Amino acid sequence: MLLWRHSAPAQRLTIGPVDIDAQASDFALWVVDGQQRITSIVGSLMAAGQTTDSRFRIYLDLDEGAFRSAGTRQEPPATWVPVSELYETVALIRWMRANADVLSESQISLADQAAKAIREYQIPTYVVSSDDESALVEIFTRMNDTGKPLSRADSFSALHSGIAGTQPTDLRSIARVPLEFGFGQLDDRLVLRCLLAFRGGDIFREDFHDEFNSDSDRVATFSEVTGLLREIIRLLQGEIGIPHVKLLPYSHIIPILVRFMRIHGTPDERVRSLLRRWVWRSAIAGTRARGISVVDVRRQVHAAEIDTAIDAVRNLLSLTSTEANFEVDLTKIHLNHAMSKINVLGLLSADPMDPRTGRLVDVRVLLAEGNPLQAIVRDRTDSRDRSRSIASRIICAPGRSQDLREALAIAAREVADSQLTDALSQHLLASGDDRAFLTGRSVTVMTAIQRHVDRMAEWGARDGRAISDIMHSVV
């Protein structure tokens, strides 16, 4: 690992699942290279047995002699010892006593060997004490010229991180800003592109050594990007109608919006409306082309760099089709596909209510825990396999498929309609005619998704200045 000895103010640090109130120090150690390793080590050795984060729920399987990662809801076998219990002798002895009735002598011996190896292992570490950052950059570059290279986001974080008061000055602190709005956390790579979009130039560039002129330049940039992200999240959740980052068909629109607002400021009502059209039309274009290329993203960033906001957004719109040639694909149900996200957004347009409680569903809460789509029909005999489509799913909190099915079949009219299920479909669901139910609901769901996309994309609409603005300028 590479550490930099430098002063640091008092602050609250988060290392994986662990929060630390650190005092001010003139000799703090800043992590330049090795942050992910430190996070993994601290998280697993301090919280493996308590955290719900599967990244740190690491166990030693004493049956197989291998380390395992336990899922969030998985209850590990009694012969799996949390690595956090291996870190301290007292804790390990306590764990062994509690599980003495299921452990063999060979398993106890294995746990002892693992504990000894962990406690005695020394991590090679370089500590740079020079105030001259150029020496740090040189060492960092040489360390990462061989072996597995760091990602662009890791490199940027290593070279340009720090704390100035309460201002965010690392990628992770900016990535967490959308959590304030229930929008979810951005990944480091996306945050990096937002920062580079704000700075101007190629957002995919890799040389960050001279990105900032000074610490104050860096702090100001991180702070302004944070403020822009707050405005962008409000725009996405409001006018554009995308409540969570997991439902964003293509993430590239966020750095493009950062660049747009950096140049043109907060958009007015007309520009917000046109930005909505651009987001939705480009999302549909992406599903047809099966993705957005780096060249396309660069072209859109450049399109935003023009004198006026209205001309900039018209430039963006000119790069997408105005023709209504969208086709719904109900087979897309996994959120790693842009069309699946569009499908979910179409279902959300009906303001779904949970059939068990009759309350409006907060999809942001569901997305924080996983996929918001819950199956109500599992008809494996259907030759067209409609059971593996959006038609067989509703948006609500997790529950047994049978329970959800029964609740939807007898739900009040308002609740059933919110789940795109008419009276006939309820009857078919209650009677067990799954094939007929899926056939009918496929049509209803497809129509709802199509209408929502058409309403948001406004195909063929006039993409210029508002009529009222033209009239004012004439007067």
C-alpha cells in the first residue's frame, strides 16, 4: 500500500461498515493506493459477523477449508466462523466454546491456524512524508505501471482526494449525495465522469496528474459538482420522471447534464421539458442500437457546449430520432438491461399500490433492497413463456408469489387498476386461468408502457422555443 503522511482536520471517516471519529492530526496517513484492500480488511475483520453487507460477510468454512461470502439473508452453518472472530484470540475462544458441540479437533486446529496467519501477516507499505506531491505522483505511477492496473476512478481518487472542512473532496463522498433524495448511490466511475465533464474536455481521459491547479481549485470543483448533482437529481426525479439511479436507462446522461448546467445554469421550464424529451428519446435510441458508444457520448457532451441553453438542448435533440418507432419488449425483466428499466418506469406511471395493504408503493425503498418486480404467476407450461415477462409481475414489496396473487385477485378496483389489472384479469387470476390472464395483461401492460414512453418522449413535437417566448420577443 502507498500512504502519504500529511496533516488532516478532525472528521468522521467511513471505512466499509465502520464509522470512525478521527481527531485532527499533523501526521495523518492518507491512503493513496490500497483503499479497496483496506476497506475489505477492515470491513471483514471488524464486522463480518454483524454487518448485512455481503461484501464483508466473510467466513472461513471449516468443513472445506475455504473462505466464503454469505448473502445478506443467508444464515451461515455453525461450522462457518466469521473472520472477525479470527482476529482476536478471546473472541475466537468464545466462538469455539459456543459451537463446541459441532466442531471437531481438526476444525478447531484449522481455525487456530487461520487466526495465527491473519494476526501475523504483514502488509508491504510505503509511507511518503514529503510535502512535494510530485514525488508522491511519481511513486504512485511506478507502482501501477505493472500488475493489474487501477481503474480511472481509482487513479483519480488516489491522486486527487482530501478533506477541506466539510466539503466533499473524494469520489465516494460525491457518490453518496444522491442518497439524500432516495436516488441511490452513484458508482465511482460515473462520479469521475461528472467531475471531468465539469472541468471540460474529454470525459474519458486518463491523465489526472495535473487536473487541479491547487487544493482550493480541487475543493471548489468537488463542491460545485456536488451542488449540480443535487439539481440534476431533482430534475430527473421531477420533470424527467426517473426516481432512482437503478431505473436510469443509460447513466451517461448525468455527466452530460453536469456539463450542460455548468455552462447554462439551472434550466427554465421550457428547457427542462426539452431535456426530458432528449433523455427519453436517447434511451429508446440506445435500446434499438443495443447501447450507447463512447463516440456518441462525446458527441452529446460537445453538443451541450453552445451559447444558449435552448440551442444546446436542441443540439442534443438533433442527435436522436423524432420518429415514434419504439417497440415494447415485455421479456426484459432484469434491471441490467435498459429496456427492463423502461418497462418498470411504464408500470410506475400507473402509481402502483401494494395489493396487500392498498398503500402507494415507494419504489425508491424497494430498489434500495433489490428488484422491485415481484412475480404473481409462474406458468412454466406456457409455450410462449409469458410467465417470464413483465406481464407476470407487479411492483410491490417482496412476498410469496401465491400471497401476492391472491391479494391482487380480490383487491379493490383502484388498487387493481394501479397494477394494470382489470376486472376480467382479476377473475382469470382467481379462477387459476393463468394463460388467459397473462395474454390479457400483456396487452394492458404493453399499452401502458407505450403510452408512457410516448408521453415522455413527445415524438414529433416542436423542439424549439416556446410559443410564448417567441411572442414576447416579437412584442
